[in-house]
Amino acid sequence: MKHRVILDTDPGVDDAMAIALCVVHPDVELLALTTVFGNVSVEQSTRNAQYLLDVFGAVDVTVAAGLAQPIVQPPRPHSESVHGADGLGNCYDKTRNLNPTAAYATVHPLSAPEYIVEQAKKFPGEITLIAVGPLSNVAKALQLEPALPELLQSLIIMGGALDEPGNVSPVAEANFLNDPHAADQILAIEWPATVIGLDVTHKILLTDTHLASLRDKAGQLGQLLWDSSRFYVDFYVKKGAAMQEQEPACAMHDAAAVLYMLMPKSFELVTGRSRVVDSGIALGQLTCDLKGYDYPLPHWESATDTTSIAMKVDANPVRQEFLNRLYAHHDT
Ligand code: BDR
Ligand code: CA
């Protein structure tokens, strides 16, 4: 049976990779992109979602726009230095010759959180919600419908770093830092949730050779991933990240969350009560109780649920699945 998916996203260069995989994969029925602030403003992330669906030939996929800022803390600056001012590596100009039809899907009248709740009720137990931006829309949806966890098939979250250092502070990953209160609310309660964080996403890298192969073998979609990744790969090179590769490379964070849904056996998980730090110097840090102790502290007494967190991945087959599905799409 196909996975019925809503992708909650802030496109984003690696979000574009995740969207492309959802669009082409035969085992995925992509219902919607629900958009959120994060890498760019929500207006720009919504525009990017529409643009990507157009370039990828999937304008029938719903786009619903969500929160413009975190649920509690003031907004932080967007990630221009990582994803470019437009969120897609400043590639709008470069890809103009891709000739998107501009038949952009109109934005859904419901907000992203309302849409998530509506669809979860329409297809109880069937929807996999994959959240690859700040968790603000998901927290708001939970506020609208407290039974949301039971209505979903599963929730897969790209965010956090447990053993791995953070990417926006020594301990924080960007999606969790951008709305730590939302992330904490979601992890502290009972969900069928899995966290795909930097512990695994920093292991699944795309080199320029991989990206060039997409450009050459995956049609317009591959061309866009090549164009949009130029700025992003430069960021990784300048930062000295992705150094285990011999050539320029980048992480495919958000696509890894989709790949977990498709290839769960390739990932090793730990489970424990989990929280996200919502103030102080460790703001945005993912913490997990791997011992199961009885801590006499309110934050841990109120955390009842265990969350699964991916710590290891068999990276080669996972990356190859991503590449093969995108090449195959062009052959059909
Ligand atoms: C996450 O942060 C965003 O910049 C990326 O799109 C990804 O979702 C990685 O930390
Ligand atoms: Ca993202």
C-alpha cells in the first residue's frame, strides 16, 4: 500500500530534495505540502512549494500555508547564508529556462494546521506526517485537535542532534532552534513519532558527482536540484562540513526523513523520554533519557512518552535509493 503523506516544509534546498522524492516515488501518495517559516518567510516558502511542484510536474498536490513565526519565542533570522535569499540557492534566475508552466496550485483556503487536522480526520490512521521545518504547524494542529496523535499513522520529524554537535549552536539543530517550544510540546507527549536528526543526516551526503548525475539523468527535476544546490554546497565547503567526502558535498537532511519512511530497516533507533531545551545557552537542544531513571525534576516527571531517535544509518543504500528513484522518474 502507498504511504499517504503530508510534508510539512520550509523549502529550502534539502526540502526540495525531499519534495522531489515524494513526487516521483511510486510508493508515496503526496497529499500536500504544508508550509511554514524557517529557511525563509512563510510567504517565500509557500511560493517555493508552488514553484517546485510546478517544475516537478505535480501541480495537483495541495499547498496550504502555515505559521509565519514560532509559537512562543520571537522569530529568528532566516537561513539566507545556507539556502540563499530565496531559499532555493538563488536559483530562480538560473532555472527560468526550465519553463515552469506557472500553473501554480492555488493556496488552499485552510491554514496548514487546519488542513493537517482535516485530512487526519478524513483518513484516520492513514496519514504519515513528515515535518521537515520548525514544528510550529504541528504544535498548532495539536492544539486544534488534541487527538491528532491517534489520528495519524505516524509522525516523522527532521530535527535535533543527540550525539552529533548541532548545526546552529554547539548543541542545537536549526529546525528545533527555530521553534524549541513547539518541538518540546510534541516530543513530551505520546505520538507515534520518530526523530531523524543530524546523528544520521550528517552521514548521508550528496557529492557534486551525485548531484551532477541527477542534473544529467533526472530531467528538469534533476536540473533544479543541481542549480539550487550550488549555493548550498558552497556553504558546506566554506564551513568545512561534509569533510568525509573527497569533493564538495552537502547533507540531504529532509530527504533522509522521507527515506526513513521508505527504508526503516536501514536506520537504527534508540528510544527514551525526550525533551527540547526551550531557554538558556542550550536553547533548542534535543535531550533524551536513555537510562529510564526516575528523575525528581518537573521536566522529566511530565514527560511520559518515549520517542524514537535515529542514531545510525546504512548510508550507501539509502542514498542510492534516492538517486535511483529520481533517475527512474526521468526514464518513464
Ligand atoms: C534542517 O534545517 C533546515 O535548514 C533544513 O531545511 C533542514 O530541515 C537541517 O538542520
Ligand atoms: Ca527544512
